Amino acid sequence: MDSNPHYQLFIDGTWTEGADGQVMASENPATGDDWATFACATPRDVDRAVLAARRALNDPVWRDMTQTARGKLLYHLAALIEENAQTIGRVETTDSGKLLAETASQSAYVGDYYRYYAGLADKIEGAVLPIDKHDMHVFTRREPIGVVVAVVPWNAQMFLTATKLGPALAAGCAVILKASEIAPAPMLEFAKLIEQAGFPPGVVSVITGDAENCAIPLTRHPEVDRIAFTGGPDTARHVIRNSAENFAVTTLELGGKSPILVFDDADLDGAANGLIAGNFGASGQSCVAGSRGLVHRSVLNELANRIEDKMASVTVGDPLAAGTQIGPLCTSAQIDQIEKTLAAAVQSGAKIRFGGAALDWPGNYMAPTLVECASADTETLKIEMFGPVMSLLPFDTEEEAIALANATPFGLGSGVFTENVARAHRVSARLKAGICWVNTYRSVSPIAPFGGYGQSGYGREAGIDAINDYTRTKTTWINTSDKPMANPFVMR
């Protein structure tokens, strides 16, 4: 990996600086030092990328490419991703602070997402309709929805790109990937693989920049047909308003305050590991973080002790080092927000069992923190922490646990730990969340849909149905009669 690299925008198959030459620096969260620079898009660059996508859709090279051939391009892309997973992982770790062990393995694993949609590319089918008029042959076909804007945050870039780009390309769309201006380097590294895979120019462009000059003109552009957004609810509200300008079909995958319910019959070691995975995995920087640990009162203290014992041997440090388990947070602003929220929690009666403050190291390091809450109104149970903070709250009955779990405007992930199979089915069915993990947490697959309820957004990514979200249905009527049309003033 080059030292102090500079990344350009990838538009219409070429690498280019932004139209006004603006450059931003990217900070290494592990050191606090700038390590790379990147070009920033302007409204002119946005327009170039969108119009290039429209041209690509109308170009016979992409428009008339068979679905099987599109699948082969995706297979090739999957292989390139796996070959370059370590490189992309190292860039992502340097840029965002996520553990190399996770970024490299996640980069390699998303190859399976592209293979999954490569296999579905030639399974996009219409139907012949058994119409109620004997002289009509009526059929449907699914056509590409058009120009797609995919907005991807910094915290799981390769995964969240795959869940959007895979089905969009399989469906025959053209895509502008908007990388976060916070840690965009891995997305721009990924653009090199798009180029190598052989996709025609304009089919995929990768840009980044701030809201005013990039995100707003992109999501409101009149030539955009579809927006797939992952991010926070506040930004999502702006995206929805912007889409009113172009009526783009929009799906939102937002944040959450996911509950993990631990019942008195649970395997407590398994539950402790599930809570650790849900709160300290990815340093807590996950939209599905299980940051509301709801625990049966009779086992709360024992469970907290086991979590403390396990965390005593956890290594916090350099995210590039093989033995590190928790790395830095991506930005210093996250630490400021966490410390402010923890102070409010303590003031309201919460007890910090371990951690609770930033580490006095170079970079953005936050000590893993366990909070025992006195009530459901504790701040750490209401605000998305996006850092390594676990909150535990007791419950006494199953009904109370379900009520506490559902007492949130969010509804992305959820977890249940119990050895009672009947309870597992009963409780998981009543949780208002798009995903429920039972006796496990934070697992994903290209086969399994991913998405939420309420302020966690709408629409689903991954799974077989996602590919239909990037198509439109066209219905064709063919008159098979030799006779002329009947009365033109009466609908048949």
C-alpha cells in the first residue's frame, strides 16, 4: 500500500479530479494523522456521472448484453475481490480503524454476494398471464429500473456495497456509488476492480464529497430512478425530501437500538458471547449493534460477571495487528458523543461496571464499557452509541421483556437467548425488528434479507427478492384476433 496515496473520482470509466480541484484529507483513526487525500465531487461531477450512467443504459453494449453475460461479469468481479481482499482490507482498516481481521475477511466474503447475484442474473423472469379475454396474449417482463444511486456509509463499505451493487448490476442497471466523505478510500480501491472486471464505461461510477456539492445534487438529480441509502435517520429524511424532485424509488437501511433478550434458562456463556459480539464487535460501530441488553433479573449479575471476566482478556489496540480485538473509533466526534451520553446515564442512576472513558492514547480509542441501567429511560438505552458500550437492564417476565424490546422507534436487529424452543419461536415472532437472531448474533448471508422497521428504514437488501427491487414490471398486450378493434369508446 502506497504511503500518503491520493484517490481520484471514477466517472464514466476514467479517473479524474473534481471539477473545482478540491481535495480533502483522510485521517488514520489509530494515529490521528492524515494518511491519504481524495478528490471531492462537485455538482458538475455528479451530473457527469449520472449522464454517463444514462448513456450506458441506452448503449447496446450494456443494454443488449444478455443476462448470462452480465452474470459472468459479476463472477469475474467476485474473483477479483477475493484476490484483492487483503489489500482492500488494509486500506479500509487504515482509513476507518476497523480491525484488519474483519475488513479483510468481510471483503473476501462479499465475493459470495456477487456470485449469488451472478447466478440470479439469468433467472429474472416474466410471466404469461391467463387473461380473461380469449383474443389477447398478455405477458410481463422485468426491465432494469434505470439509473441507481447507492449511498454507502464508512462502517461496512464492502458489505453494504455488495447488497446494492450486486442485484443492481444483475438486473442491468447503471449505478453511481456515493462513498462517505469519512474514510472513502476502500470504495475508490474497489473502483479499480470494477474497471478490471470489464464493465462498460458509465455502468459503475464511484464518487465522494460533501452533502452540498455531492450528496444533495446526486439524490435529487432528475435522471436518477432509484436510491438505495444506508446511513442515519436524520440524513435519510433529507434523502426522502430530495427524492421528491425526481420521484426516485427509495429504500432506506438506517440505524438501530437493537435489543438482545437473555432469559433465565439461557446458556449464559453463549449469551455473554452474543452480547459481546453485538456490542464490542466492530468496536460497536454497527447498525445492528445489540446495545440494549435486556436480562432476566435472576441472572443479570451472573451474566455481567461473565462478561467482565471475558472482557478482562480482550486486546484493545492497533487495528492492523493480528491479536487486536477492539480498535479505534472512526472519528473523535463519536467519543465526544459517547462520553456525553455516559455522563447523562450516570446522573440518572446508571452504574458503569467497567470502562467509561476515552483512552489516553494517540488516535480515537474508547475503553470498552459496560453500563448497568436503573431504568429504561437511561440515555445509553435510547441513543445509538456507535461505539463499544453495552447497557444491561433487568426484566422479570416474558411480557415485560417483549414490551421493553419494542419500546423504541427503531427496529433493525434483535436477539433472543433461551434454551426453550417454544419461547424462541414465540418471542421472535413478537419482536418488531426486521432481523432476529436466536442464540447467536451478528450473522449475515447473501441468501438472507436484511432491513428494518420504523426509523430503521424500509426495503430489504440481500436475498432473492432484492433483485426485483432493481427492476420494473412491463405488461404487454397483443391482440391475436384478425378482427379490428370494437367500439373505441368502451374499455374492454
